[in-house]
Amino acid sequence: MSENPADDAAPVARPDLAAMVVPLGRALVAAELPVLRAHDLAMWAYAVLLRLDAEPMRSQAALAQAIGADKTRLIGILDDLAQRGLIRREPDPSDRRARLLSLTAEGHRVRTAVQSAIQEREERLLARLPEADRRGFLRALQALSALSAAELGG
């Protein structure tokens, strides 16, 4: 108890979540850029490789929605990745207008190399936290990032 009872009733002051997360997110993205450049990838290309590694997609539109990209801008990225042999775009047997998108073995290798290098950098940042805090922070981020847009807007 403090000497002033009004102090005990006041909520603990802290910055808003966005005020803490947005600058951190920008710094993390900036830290990824040298790794992406070393592998000749744009951020959206990396997002495509990550998403297609999780599972193939039935259409370019579904992929665009899954990664939050404009489907018209995604076409050039997919063209480049296909030309480089990192993804396959095959006609969907059930709908010839649609393209089944998947990673090639080389696409998987590049995705793994890039993600490993990025996470190596992240580990240096996380090492600044005590082990228990690190585990809790990662669990909390994973739980919050799994929420739907509706749940986040709550």
C-alpha cells in the first residue's frame, strides 16, 4: 500500500501494445532485409515461400489472401519465383483456369536457408531476455499471432 490510496487504484501505466510492437516489428523487418538481399528475395517472395512450405495452395487468389498481398501485384513475384525454379505453377485438374502452387525442392532449400539465417539473428535479440521470459514471450506471440482478424479487433 502506498501512502496515497489513489495511487493503488490507478492502473499500471504502460505504453499501448502498438506503441511497443510496431517499432520492434519495423526493426525486425529491417534486420531481415540483408538476409533477403543475400538470397535475392523480396519480402513478399519470402512470404510466398513460407506459405507454400506450409502447404500448397489451390490458386493465386487464395495465396494472395493467405499472405495479405494484392493478387495483381503477386503475379510478378510468382513469375519470378517460377522462373528461378523455386515454385511450381501447375494447372488444377479440376479447374484449368486455376493454378496449383507449390514449392520445388530448391524453393524449400532457399526457404530453409533464409529462415535459418533470420532466426539466427532473432536468437541474438532474444538472448537479451532471461530464458523464462524468452519462452513466455514466444508463447505469447504465437498465441496472439494465431488469433483471427475478428478476434484481434475484439
